[in-house]
Amino acid sequence: MALQETTSPKVKRHRIAVGRFAHESNGFNPLVTTENFLLIQRGGELMERASGSTLAGFVQALRDIDAEILPTLSISGAAGGFIAHDTFVKLLSEFLDRVEASKPDAILLELHGAMATTETPDADGWVLSALRERVGPNVPIAVGLDLHAHVTNKMLENSTICIACKENPHSDVIECGLKATRMLVDVLEGRLAPVTTAVRIPMVIPGAGETDAGPLFDIHETARRFATEHQSIEDISIYNVFRCVDDDDMGQVVTLITNGADPSVKQVARTLGAKFWDNRDAFRDNLLTVKEAFALIENGDDQKPYLLADMGDRIGAGAPGDSVVLLSEALDHHPTLSGVLTITDEKNAVRAYEVGTGAEVTLDVGGHITPGFMSRRIAGRVVHISEGEYTLAGPLCGGEIWDMGKTAVILVDDRILVILTSKPTADHDPAVVSSQGIDMSKLDFVVVKSGYHFTLNYRGLGTPVFVETPGVGYYRKGTLPYAKGRFWPEHPIELCELTATTFGVAEARPKTNINKHHGELE
């Protein structure tokens, strides 16, 4: 008698929508961000170009578990001024339509967490509340954030899972995407009933923002210890609010996600929050003055080029990138030094682009956007022009394609290369320089309009030097006109008892052992 063949029932693949709506919006940059300044990918292009990002982590993790990936819309770009609200509404409408049409089981979304428009300082909360309204209460939404997010109650109320990368510079953004995906799959498969506990501390950190040393390292080490001691804790995220936001409830935020309600973690959250306040005077940067930085270049014997972080005009913090302070210092006082820097100046970039290579030009560059800045007259030769598209070298966002618009390189005094860009660019990455045919290894200095991330992408290519420069990309007490935000040290805050707020209360479910790398049951 023949045995009857049997087949195991086919396991339904999870249908998960993925997207990105990420922008860091500086409220003190007057240059409004329109669609022209954003990088937009739709559908399959989103997955093809996802690289070196939280979004890339989503895609990798979903492929590992053979989920059905439903690509929607990816919106990103260099940090900058507020997004024009009509642009935001238009793109949000398209994103919501694409999500709804995909009919997903769940949603994975990369947000920065400090996105604002010309009409709302909490655009991320707007995105999540609109998404929640569109898909209903039963579709899980997992969000991966930058650790410099301005985390609002609206964001936590409308997401199922909300976690951040843990490192600055952000070397773990892919890992953030992987973890958010694993947690979302655990929710779908009944192993995780996420409850978020949040504590807010009304302060910004004036400096010492790196997580591998100093007070932030100590706070993260304490968080890691708590996570191992409390079995219910699935994630602890520590948010250092973007200091160029201007909104109510600004400050540091600590969130803990547990599997089901665990009242004991409220004290954990308060303890971590209190460490910010107790150590607030330790959050200080040691920056060199402009003159000290150039003296170091003249006399130092470190690896060249010196990488001068223009802290006030950091494009990575939403500044326009139009400062000429370091350019002027090099031209006026250091006639033997060679170097390169970028300046955001669309009018002059286009003018130089149009006259072409070999042309001699005299231009008043920079200083056209940031309040209080002045331009600098330069005379030189156009040595390179391009359409401004390039691929980031990484590791942060490595492989992604960026666009700085029509771009021209002017050689001034046969020693200083001025890269004029039509759009602010990803100045933390050496591809900005190399894409313009420049070998920076032969130069004395490279100006990078980035504060921390360049140390990751430029690693091994030069010696970092952090320079105190003017601009809207760096917080100094009393220099930025806050209208809504109230926080230490800008305001005379007295800390009351820290309050722990809970979101997403649910009954704890039995946990099943899970392979965290592949989402497979063991």
C-alpha cells in the first residue's frame, strides 16, 4: 500500500511596507527646503538605492526572512531650512496613497525625527498621525529614528515601535533598521507586545555629543547594563534633541520598550534621565579658534590634510553652508597653505559653470543666505565643472547618490580650491571633493561643514580639527532666537521630579526564542 504524500501548510509571507520621510530641519536657516532640495525615490528604486541607512537595514532584514517587501516612497536630503509646507503635504499625500494601496500587514518607516515645515515644528508627528489614521489602529508601525530626534508625544502615540540608532557618529544606522524590523516581526508573530516608557529632560547638550567617550558614553553604558538586568526590556533609546529645533517640550528624551507593561522600568528611565541633568556641566566641546586652527596647520606634524570642521556652518546640522570665514583666514593670513572647501552659492556656481573651465572669474562668493554673513570676493580660474551628482563613499549612507546641483571649482591664488555648489551637500563625505577631480591628499587642509559624521567617513584620510566658527549650525547660549523652546542652558530651568509616561499599554505575551538575525523561530 502506497503512502500518501503530505505537505506542510505554506506559511504566509509577511507583507510589509517600507518607506523613508527623513529631513533634519534647522529653524534658523532662512533657506526654505523645496522639492528641488530633496532626494526622492519611488517604488523599486527605493530598494535599489537603499544603502548605508536605516532604510537599508529594513530591506536587508526583510530579505533575510523572505518577507514580501512593499516599497512606497523615500524622501531624504541634506539637512536644511524648514520644508515648504505645500511640498510636505504633496509628498505626504503620495506616501499615504502608496501605503494604503499596498495593503500591508505592517509598516517600517525611517524618519529623522527633527523634521519641520513652514507651518509645523512636528512634521514627524504629523506624518505618523496621518499614517495611523489612514491604516487604522491594528497595523503595526515601526519607526527608526536618528538619535538627534525631537521625539514628541504625537510620534510615540501613533507608532507601535519607535527606536533610534545608538552611536554618534551614526555608525549603526543599518543595525537600527535591522532591530526595528526584528521587533516588528515579533509583534506580527505574537512574541512582543511593545510598551514604551518615556522620560523628558528640559535641557540640550551644549557639546560633547560623541557617544564613544565622555558623559554620553557613561549614560549609554548605564543603559546597556540596565538592559541586561531587566529581562522585559527590548530597547533603550537615548535622544539628544536637535538643538536647532524650536518647539515646546524640547530636551533630552529616554525611551524604554518592554514586552508588556513593566512598572519597574519607570525608575530605570528616570535614573537615565537624571544622569543628563546631574552631568549637565560636563557637556562641553573643546573647540579651537580660527587662528588656533590655522596655527596648528602651519606648525603641526600630524597627518595631512587637516580636516577643519566648520562647526557654525555645518550643513549636517541644517546650516546653509555659505560661510567664508575659513576661506578668508587662509587667503589673508596663510599664503603658503593649500586647501579646499565648499560654499553653497547657486548664483555664482551657475555663473562659473556657464563660463566653463579655463575661464578667469571674479566673484563675490558666500554670505548670501545666513543672517549676518558677508560675502568674499575671489579671483581665480574655473578648473572643473559638473552637474553635481555623486555617490557617497560611506560608511554613513555609503552608496547613496546625492546631488549638489550645478557645481564649479575655482582655483584661487593657485592654492585654494573653492567648490561652489547650487545646493547644500553631504559635506561629511570625501566624495564631495573627489567627485570634482580633486586629490585632497596633496593639500594642507580640507574644510568639512560637518561636526561629527565626517570623522566616520573621512577616517584615515586626515587629522580632524574642530573649529569654533559663526553660523546657525552650532548652539551657543543666547545666539539663536528661540520663540517656543524652553530648556537649560538657554533658560533658567529648575528641574522638578522627572515624570515617566507610558505609551501602548498591552498585556504581556509569552515570548518565543527567536533568532534575532533572521527572524526565524529556534
